[in-house]
Amino acid sequence: MFISYNIALMIQNIKYLEKVMVVSILIATVFSIGKEFQAMYIAMTVTLADLLLLFIYLEVIQMAREYWTLDRIRISIPLFIAITALARFIILQGKSGDPSYLLYEGGAILLIAVSIFVLRMRKLKIFSDGLED
């Protein structure tokens, strides 16, 4: 009885810590969005890299919202963030970088996209193994 109470208390404290961390991540993300808009205002330009960074922030907010409402995170959201970050990295690299790096980065995007495809396909009935009946 005492052990199960301690475990329940520990789980409750961990869930509380998770909620505090999600709020901290949201505050840091909103702060970063403000800094990005300030930098764009000072430079008086908006580049594609800036927009992709804002999309990354938006996806982080979506991930935090999903965790807050469902108490779980779909693995596809961090994978989409990784694709956006790699695309932003390619844009920032420009033409000055080694062309072989572009192939590696493109290959990484392709691998992540294939993994998202596989994750989506596993939910289709034609790919089930029939054990769920």
C-alpha cells in the first residue's frame, strides 16, 4: 500500500514537471519568435530562412499543444521539424559550401520523408498482420 502510494505520487510529480517544462518551452519559443521578428524589423528584410525558422517555431508550438492536450507527441511532428531545419540549413549554406554536403543533407531529408511515409502506411489496413482481430 505504501509503495503504490509512493509510485502514484512520483508519477504525479513527473506529470507536473512535464507540464512545467512544456510551459517553459512555450515561453522560450514565444521569446525566440519575438527576437526573430525584431531582427527582421531591424534588417527591414524577410528572407526564406527567416520564414522557415518561424515555421520551425510554429511546429514546436504545435508539438507543445498536442502534448498538453493529449499527453503524447506524435513522432511525425519532430520529423517534420527536422525536415524544415535541414531545408533551412541548405538555404543558409548557399553556394559557398561543398556540393557533397548538399547530397548528404538531401539524403537526410529523403530518409526522414521515407520514415514519415512508413509511419503513415503502418496505419493502413492492407499492411496489418491480421493479429488485431
